[in-house]
Amino acid sequence: MADTTGTPGTGTGSLPFDSDRPRKSSWRYIGPGIVVAATGVGAGDLVATLIAGSNFGYTLLWAAVIGCLVKISLAEACGRWHLATGRTLFDGWASLGRWTTYFFAVYVVVWGFVYGAAAMSSSALPLQALFPDVFPADWSIKPWAILCGIVGLVFVWFNKYDVFEKVMTVLVGVMFVVTVYLAIRVTPNLGDAFAGLLPVLPDEKDSVLNTLGLIGGVGGTITLAAYGYWVNAKGWTTTGWMKVMRLDNRVAYLTTGVFVVAMLFVGAELLHASHVAISSGDKGLLDLTGVLEAQYGTVTAKLFLVGFFATSFTSLIGVWHGVSLMFADFVERYRSARVTGTEVARGDREKGLPFRAYLLWLTFPPIVLLFQGQPFRLIILYGVLGAAFMPFLALTLLWLLNSHRTPHRWRNGRLSNGMLAVAGLLFVVLCVQQIWDQPWSDVF
């Protein structure tokens, strides 16, 4: 007979039977998926998709769609682990051996230091373009970058998950309106777009690696791992929420798919047809702003900058919140303090010292990089660790969800195993490529 004596939120007993009853999938529950979509799709992802559209037209539309399907499988696996086991992802990693702790410890410190500067700079670029006279031109984007980082810090520091989710939803709405408006404005060729759903490789050098890069880069890195933590923070802590989580996750990557397809349309119609090239990285969106102003006027260009800021700032505050939750969990496991999903749902971690310490780490040390440049060897290490994280995530999920650590009912089926295996192989190839491409001769 089921144990119905536990008390929700105590972390010491079974939850009441009612809490395990399946909730009906409903749009009114949607939340963590919006957060992971907003955080995962940054300015760099949009630029990569724009460049793919610029270089190959609609040819790689199918790759963008597959990228969304791959990320659906990864995020679903993260959420399923949290709900099925009542344990966090880092708790699962720790059960695989100390090597996971060492990898994550180095990764989260180095990655956070470099990413903090990148996220602040990305959010600052559209603000400087929108308000060029606020700060002297020779100050570059530094004041805006520092301001974005501190605003993100204050917002996450003083607000719990529910407020955070509402703000992210509003910013996603802005992103959605802007990207869909642009896709409609450039008048896409729907016949060519549908033809782009056929899996065809461009007839160019390195087309396979470029295609794999587009698939792997569609929306999310460590933020995929944070999805399970946001699921718990929403208050979903038992298997009764499994159907809701799966609907939420599909909405996340349907939203991501809209962003990516819309920007590929813009690249194919606006840049490919006119043979206009844009820069790689976040500055490519500023290049696009100039093209939009020349083609469609100042209002469209300004609207795009607003969408650019929403895209960048959602990634910033999403990482400030989600990865800080993961770091707090990491510290608690290191201290051998057992903390369950119900305690995450109460917001205990959001007010704890480890959560806030990592918030400070993401914000203030990276400011040094804004003024002194990025140390070469540190950037190499950042690139290697970043390339290694996604295969680490895919393959450890494959391990955890096929083992005794997961209740039998919620272990992987054939489809999940197939998708995670494909994801793992994809990211191993991309990892090897990125490590190979690093300028090691300059390091030694």
C-alpha cells in the first residue's frame, strides 16, 4: 500500500498520494520551457542561423529542425530525471564517480568567468546602438555592459522563480513578435522553404561540419541541464507532473524553432539573395540592423534592436538564475547536505549563500575582462570545456536513465535512447572538431 504519511516539502518522507496523480497537460502550467527557450537562444545562435541562411539559402532548414528535436530529447531527459528520481542532476552525476565533480567544478568556474563578460557585452551592443549619446563614444560598450550585469544581478538576487518566469515570458513575447515580423517582412519563398526540409547537404567544402554545427548550436548548452532545476523551482517535484513537463518542453523547442526558422528566412531572403555578408558573433546582429534600415527604414531597424536586446538579456538573466541554482546544488552535494526537489521548489536555494556567491562570480570578476581583454589561455580552456559539456550531458543522461538509479517505469525507451545516442555522437564530433581547431601551437 502506498505511503501517504509524508509531508510535502520536508524532504524526509514520501509525498502524499495525491501529489503523484498525473496532472492533465494544460497550457496554463507552461513556464520552465519558456525560460529554457529564452535562455538557450542567444544572439550567437541567431547569428549562426542568419549566416547559414546567408550562405546556403533554405538548404539547411532541415538541420535547424533536427537541432530542435535533439534538444527536446536532452531537456526532456533532464526533466524526467528530476521528476522520476526526486534527485537533482548533479546528484545523479555525483553517483557516477568523482570525475564528474572534478569536471563540473572546473567547468562552472572557468565558464562562468568568461561567459559573464560575453553575456554583458552581448546585452550592451543593442543598447549602445539604440542610445548612442548616453555615454561618450570612446567608452565603447563597457558602461552598458556593466549596467546590464548589475541589473541582472539585482533582479535575480531579489526575486524568486515566479517573478523571474513572468519577466522571461514577457521578453520572449518581444522576441517572438520581432522575429516573426521580420520573417513576414522579408516575404519568404515558401516553396523553397519546404524544399529545405529535405535533408540535402550544400555542395561546398566542410558542408558536413557546418551542418552538424548548426544542428548542435540551436538553442542551449548548460541551460539544458538547468531545465530540471527550473522544473523543480516551478513546484513540479513528482512524477505526477511528467505529462505537464513534456508538454512544457515541447513548447520550449517549438518556440525555439520559430526563432531559428524566422532568422533563417531573414538570412535566406535578405542576405543570400543580395550577397550581403555579416560578421560572426553578436556583432553580426548589428550588421543586420544596418541592412534592415537600408531596406525597410529606421522603425524596423529599431524594432529589431529591441528584439536583439530581449534575446541577449534573457540569456543573461537565465544563466544568472539557472546556473546559480546548479552551482548551489553542487556546493550542497560537496558538503554532503541532502536537499530534495521539494526544497528547491520552496526557493531555499535562491536565498542561499552558494546561489548568491555564484551570482557575484558571474557579475563582478568578468568586468575585469571587459577592460583588460580575455586572457588567451583562459579562452582556450573555456572553448575546450564548453565543447566537452554537451557530450558529457548527453552521455551521462544516457547512462543515468538506463540504470538502476532511475525507477524502471521512467527509464529510457528506444526512442529516447536513440535520440540521446545521436545527440551524444553529434556533440562528440563537434567537441573533437572544436578542440582540433584551437590554436594549440600558440599556447605552448
